[in-house]
Amino acid sequence: MLSQTTTRVQRNTAEAINQRIAQETEERIRHYAAHPQQIDRRLRELDAEWDMERTLETNAAVIALLGTVISVINKRFLLLPAVVTGFLLQHALQGWCPPVPLFRMRGVRTATEIERERYALKALRGDFQPISRNADNDHAAATALRAVRA
């Protein structure tokens, strides 16, 4: 069964881990609400944070490359890249593969979870302009797009 792209990792993660990640995010938002002068630094940190996809892709590439290189010594090591690419396919289709729970336990977040924190911080900073409900559709759309560009 194919999961929705934006929720597939959370749906395949233990609820306790999802709750811990969400709680940690909420605690950070509360901290930055009290210390708004630190928001710019935190936004730069979020720009550098690796999400689940990047973490999995890098992990898989390293293991596949290592297995390929070591296969020069012993051909059985070609099984390693085959298994890893199978895991990547499984993750792409289902949002789960064996490394996902390990990364989630270590606090690796999805892009959606990172963006939630980013937009909450930008809202705290006052980045978003109100959009007039009386404006014409083109003006409202342009204002909305300008608001999220920052």
C-alpha cells in the first residue's frame, strides 16, 4: 500500500517517538517565543538540518558503495548494495524500512516536521503579512506567495 508522501514516515513510526519529536519542537518554539533575538540563528540551523530522506539516502549510498568496493575481495558483498537498494525502494513506497526506526529514535525529523518549526519561527518573527479577504484573487495569491518566500 502506498502512503501519502508527507505523512508516510510518521505513520510508520511508533506514536511515542512521534510525540517526543513533536514535543521537542514545541518546547523549542516556546523557547524562541521568549527569546526572539535567537530566531535567525535557529532558522540557519534548520537550513542545515538533515531530514529523514537525506539521512537515508546518504546512509544507503555509503553502505552500497562500501559493499561494491569490498566485493572486489569477495563477491558475496554485492548482496549489500542489493539489500540497501531494496530498503530504499521499500521506503519510497511505504515510508518505512529497517533503518527508519533507528533514525527516528535518534530524533531525525521529516522535511514536514522541520518546515513546521521553520514556519512557526517565522510567524513568531512576524514574517507573514495579513491577506485581505476583500482583495481580488490575483492580489491575494501574490500576497500569499510573497509572505512565504522569506
